[in-house]
Amino acid sequence: MVALFYAFALELQANIVESAYIADILKLSVQEWIDLLNDSSIFTPESLEMIQYIYRRPNHQATATDIGLHFGFHANKASSITVFLAKRILDKLGKEPQKRENGENIFWNIPFQGVKPGEAQNKKLWMWRIRPNLVEAISTLYSDLEPIYDEPEEEYSPENDDEPKNSKG
């Protein structure tokens, strides 16, 4: 009985985020990621293009700001794309999102691992790193994607940005 309670407590604790790293609640196989990547109702052209961009970067990682600068939109749009992708995945699989300590849902942890500020090359921003099985699935399906080693840094300009500035993920 005590062992059962202990196992339940560990599972509950794993679903409440207290640390910088967020667990992989889905633990999808490479084949499951391939199936999702092939489903255009899950990976829309916009979300697929964003994931492929991050895949091509060193260590398959980027900040929302990096993504926004590359595509010419605000970082909040990158977060929004991620949230809607994660919601589609969770809905398809019949799963619930992980929760923060305050009860808010977390979505970015579905396709990504997080590298907390100070541990990433950029010391102030969270780095999203594509989950290893998703990396393998992408490399299986899109073997012709060329890596990006260095991109010129640009200033973000909100002139062409019509996205809301308060998106959460």
C-alpha cells in the first residue's frame, strides 16, 4: 500500500512543474512522431516550417526570438505556433497538458525540451530543443534539410507584426 502511494506521489509530482526542466509526458516513439509529422491536420505548413527551421539549427534548438527574427515576426507568434501545435497533438492523443505549480497549462514541452536561462548560449532566454525522437523522425522524413551554422543577426521590427503580444505557451 505504501509503495502504491509512493508511486502515485511520484507521478503526481512529475506532472507539477517545479524545476527548470520539464518532463516528456508523452514519451512518443520515432514512429509516432513520423505519423504526426505526416498528418497535415497536426503539423500545419506553418508549424512544420518552424520545426524544420529549428531542426536545421545547431543542436536542433532556438529561442522564440531566434525563430521570430528568422521568419520576420514577433517571438510571441513562435510561442503561439508551438501552443497550437501542442494542443493538436494532445487532442489527437487524448492527453492532458502538464501543469505549472500555479495550475497553468504548459504546451511548449510537447515538441521541445527546455534549456533554462544561464545554461543555454543565450543567457537570458529559454532555449527550445527539439525532443530526440522528434529529431530522428524529422531526419527520417526530411533527409535533405541542410544545417544552418550561422545566421546574420537582425533587429526585430514590429512594423509587419500583427500578432497579439500576450500569447502564452
